[in-house]
Amino acid sequence: MELITRMLVPHHSVAVDPEGLSPMQSVLLHATAPLSLASAPTGAGKSYVYRRAMERGERVLFVVPTRRLAQNQTEGIRADLRSSGWPERDIKEKIVAWTGETAAGLREQGIDVLRHRLSRLPQLRFGEHGEIIFVTPETLSHLLFNPVLNDGLGDVGPNALMASFDRIVFDEFHLVQPRGFGLVSFCAGLAANGPWGRETPDGPVRAKVSLLSATPVDILPVMARLGIPIAQKDLIAETVQEEGGRALHGDVTLEFVQAESPLEILREMRADVAALPQGRTALLLYDALKDLQRDRPELHAIAEELSLVSSCRYFVDNSIDSQADDIWRGRGRSLEGRSLIVSTSTVEVGVTIPGLTLMIMDPGFTPLSFMQRIGRSARGALDGRIIIRVGRTMPSERPWLQRLLDHVKKSGGHIDIRKLSAFMAETARVAERFRMPETPDLDTPFVEGGTSAAQIDFFTAMPVKAAFAAGLYWTMLDDRLRERGLSDKAARIRAAAPSTAHIVRGWLEKVSGSRVEGARSWRKIFESQARILRDFSPTVTVIGADGRRFEVSEAWLTKHTVILDEFPVDVTEEGTSIVRIDGEIQWNEFLREEKSWRDYRRPAALPYQNRTVPLPSRGAVEEYARAIERLKGSLATHEKRVADQALALVRATGILPYADDGIGSSGANSGIL
């Protein structure tokens, strides 16, 4: 490896008040507004606020983007409260994670997962202490779309969110995709505008919604478009200082080196890993799953050479290896006590890795990713060293990275975290499409410890299609409640819905209300895809001769492996695609040659004649529009009108009516990520 440049990010901290809270934490804990947005550096303790809320007896619904983060947060808060003297039963039953793993455990006991969770939404267990439930967005959305009549509880639907919780938190909200913004807007809209709440002598009290991120996205224009404005005083930014108070990070040295892979760097630094003292950790962070799988055999050999595998101090975490269960991998296994962790972006966001002082990392594909990654290291007063791999073509492929390298070289090798964050946020923004909210007093100071929007380093802007995707979400939830016999609640949701919901409903009804062949079917397919909050491709179950099973993205298998070329695909009666390998699965043996990836195309439904069109991975919306325009020449006038309405829905929301939902996307829809 060859050194390009280096810089030091000096230690930094936050002030602490008599309650032990930083300025940001104090404002967030004592906030009375229905909606808050908080930005603070990684490690600033944004989630700690809600542990304190629990100690005050509050109920918290904490929405996290990944199962690994749900596990990490659950373990962390349980450990903290155990040391504070909480009863063990309360720790186990009042701090829970509702994820695919916990659902599988319930099914093994013969428990109906949906009924079990809905019955506990109002209260996990009676007692004096507060409660916290960690969920993924998909799990929460699944509960909202499937209210059932529970013994003694009546229906548990959207009203339960506002009446049963004191706080609803969206952690790392910058990861919310435009298509998934409906869930955020729905919770925020109910908190801000009603109609439901917990009855008190002073009137209904509703759950407060908080949005947290170290690399925030500007959602203010979209929220205003939805009629859910966030007040200036409720934008909260942390105040960082150089000395005193509570340490966030020690001195961190960042070294940018030219190398072909993180493995190449590890080969030269294995002695540094071996020399780490007890309680210290090294992390290798890859951009691409295929690169990690290619390197994994040699990584494993290095770990064995350092005696880390047999002593349970080596761990591999990614979407494939997390599905196995060995001493060195598996979703249910903790990151604590590891000397070497190898991962993809599964640990990039929000996850705390105790004692992490050495990182070898790919830079990430965006400035947001870069800032999140370097924030994993050197928590508290620990110092750290981060080696950032720069491939030969990376600076030209990622202009933000070249700009960062130039900035570091001009900085004299010393950049404080506030200036680095501001620079990276500015680098991430695209001037033509990024707009600060148009508010007359935008730059005036906020009262009561608040901040101005100009003091928050927004890294990018939520596109306007999120407002229409949100309108679609409200519309579908309205319709779903009517299907379940909850017309009164559906009517109240429709009355509170944003204007985009009424626009979207008009488009949908013009499509399905026509007599064009295939139009009704198209609406069902489109709405089925819209309920998938993140843009996942269908999955394929790959089974080895030893019986091990892996649920793998069909897109990844197609682009980066030869498995679908060499082995037949069977489809079960349930619609699951299965590939059987006649040997033990060694993923590196099936990878395509470097730079020889294969294009992945998915069939999307057209709004007439039950026809489909294959769409590429990139530019899919534009290709779909071109396909409709090509075929409109052979259509009758009324069919053309339906095609125009369908295309308006696709363009406005960015959601495509993929016709292959049954293969694997349903897993995402039911919260099994």
C-alpha cells in the first residue's frame, strides 16, 4: 500500500449539565413539541436520551434500519440498566427487539407472531418501569397494515401508536428511502395533527416523534408539502467543544492509502492487529459483498494464524454470513469481545463496537457513508487510527472522494470534526436540487436551546417524490383498514391525509375504475410493490449439499455469481425460488471474474393487456416510460388515458410495478429483513 495523504481529527466532547445530559440530549428529552429533528456527531448519545425517558416511566417505540442495530441497541440498553439495578425480569420483558430472529423464536414455540405483538403493543408487561420496543420499519408497517381483534383489547391499529407510546423514534432516518417515507410521514402526521391520543384531564396526549441522524437529510420541504411542518425551534443540533465535559472521540488519525483491497492492507498490518491490547478491536469494512466473499478464505486464514478464530475473537458480518451459525458468524452473535471484525455496511450505521481503535475501510459510496464509518472508531476518550483504501479508479468514479483528498492536502493535516462534517455535507449536496426550506426567519436563533436550520449540516435533500410516495402510503392504509372492517378509523385517516394522498387516489381510481384489460391487476401489483419500503430485489434460497440455506438477493446472484447460470431454479408452490448446489457452498468459488458482471433485469407490469416489460437495474423509471410510449401507438384512446395515469403514478412516486413480487419481496413486507 502507498500513502496518499493523512490528517488528524482531534478529540472532541460535549458539555454536561447537572442531569448528566449534553445540550442536545437535554433539549430532546424535555421536548414538548410533537415533532423534533436532531443532528449530532456519531457517539453523541442520541439514543441514550430514550434510555433516560424509560427511567422516567415512558414507553418508547424505537425504529431502526437494520436487525443488527436492533440487536446492538437492545444489548446495550439492557447492560446499562442491569448495572443501574433494574430487576432482571424487567430488563428481559420491558426491553425487546421485534425482528425476524425474535419472530422465528416465537414460531418455534407455536406462537402467532402477529397476534402476540399486537397484543403487547399497548403494554409489554405491567410494572412501574418504562418500556422500549426496537423494530425495523418493515415490522412496524406490517403491524399497521394488519390490525386484528385481540382478546380483551379490541382492534389494535394506528390509534394504538398515538395512545400507547410516549415517544416514537426514527433512528438513522437518513437511510429512509423516498418510497419508504410514508411510514415516517404517517407517524409524524398523527403526532402533529391527530386524530388519536391518550385521554387525560387536559385533553388527548399523543406520542411525540423524533428523527435522529449524524448525517441528516433535509426533509423540511417535503414535510411542509405534506402539511406536517417542523418548527425551527424543534431542529436540534449538538454543540461540540474541544475540551471538558464528556468525551465523544479521542484523537483519530485518518490515512488515505492506495491499495487494491482491504485485504492487501491487512496483510501488511497483521502485526498491528496482533498487538492490540485486551479489549481493543480492529474492523475491516468493505464496500462490496462480492469483494468480501472473494477475500474471505484468506481473511479467515489470517485470523487463524493470529489465533482469533478458536478463541472467538474473530467475527464476519454481512447479509450472507449472518445467516449461518458458527463461532465466527451469525445474526444472534454479539460483536463484543472480538479482536477482528470483517464486515460490509451492516455495521456502518448506529452500531457501537466496544474498544474499536483500528479500522481498515473502503471509503463508502457517498459522503454520508464515509462520515458514518469513521464515526464507529475511537469512542469516548480512546484514540484511533483509520486506514482508508483508495483504489486506482475511485477518485474519478467518486468525485466527492477526490475533493476530500484535495481538501485534506490543503488543510495542513488537521481538521476538527465540525469543519469536516460541514465540508462533507457541502460536498454531498447538489446545488441544483438541494434547497433549504423557504422560511422568512430561517437564520434567526432558536429559543430554549434550539438551533437554526443553517446550523444543521444537511447532507442531501429528500426528493419531492417522497411526498407522493407518502400520499400513496396513507391511501393504501386507509383502504386496508376498510377491508378489515375498521371504516371509522379509515375515515379519520382519510380526513387527516395530506393533499398528495388525494392526488394519488385520483390516479389509482382512474386506472382501476377503467374497463381496460389488466388495469385492475396493475393497481394490485403497483400497491404490492409500494408496501415494500426499501428497494429490494426478490430473494433466492441457495441450499448446499450440507443442508445450509442462504436467502440471497436475486440481483446480487445474477450480477456477481454464476450460480443462476450453472444450476437450475425450482419454484415451490409458495412461490419461493430454490437453487440446490451439489457441494458445500463456498461463495468465492462462484463469483464472476472481476469487471464481468451480468445485467439484472426485472419484469414490470404494464397497465393494459396483462403485459410486462423487462427493466434494467439503472434508469428503470425512464425505460418504463419509454416502453409505455412505444406501445401507446397501438392502443385505443381510453387505454392511452389509463397508461398516462399509471405513468404519472410511477413518475411521481418512483415506485415500479414489478411483477415478480412473489419470489421474495414478501419477506421484506413482513419485516423479515
